[in-house]
Amino acid sequence: MSDVKGYAPLMAEPGPKPKVLLGDKGYDADAILNDLDNNDIVAVIPPKRNRKVQPPIDGEIYALRNLVERCFSKLKHSRRLATRYDKTATSFLGFIIIASVRLWLRHFVDIT
């Protein structure tokens, strides 16, 4: 599914209002950019090549997106997460927490 189709349901979810949206080129659509501007959300989305006006983006903030992508990549090394064996959202979230703790604990091994 296109990222554009998933934007509205994601923004309709309850929770705190975001201040910044980090996205890839899939989120570069006029409707999304207008909605973000109307809601006072900073858009850090690189423009597609076919845009006539190429707006600048904050490279330092966009670099943070790489950290998030690498975290998801490391979490997917757990086969159970990548294949989604869990049937309920609660058990899936529980295993995400376990996998996250395993990643976090690796920073404390062999530090002496």
C-alpha cells in the first residue's frame, strides 16, 4: 500500500500531536504537506525528483530517521517479529519489548 494512503489513519490515531514528521519520499504529496502545514507540524520529507520546486529539508533532523530505520532492521532479526507469529497485539508488543531489551543489553556486554 502507498504511504499516502496510510497517512490519514495514522494521524487519526489518539495520542499526542507530533511536532515533526520524518518521512521518506513516499510522503511527498501536496495533500500531506498541506495538512502538516495546517496543523503546525514541521515536515522533514525529501522532495521527489519530479517536483518543480525542491524545498530544502533539515539534514540533521532527517539523519535521525536513519537511526529509527536501523532499529527496525535490528528488531526484524528476531524471526518471530519479522514473520509475525503472534496472533494478538498484546503478545506482539510483549515480544517487541523483549527484543528491544536484548538489543539494549548488548551495549553492556564486554565493556570492561
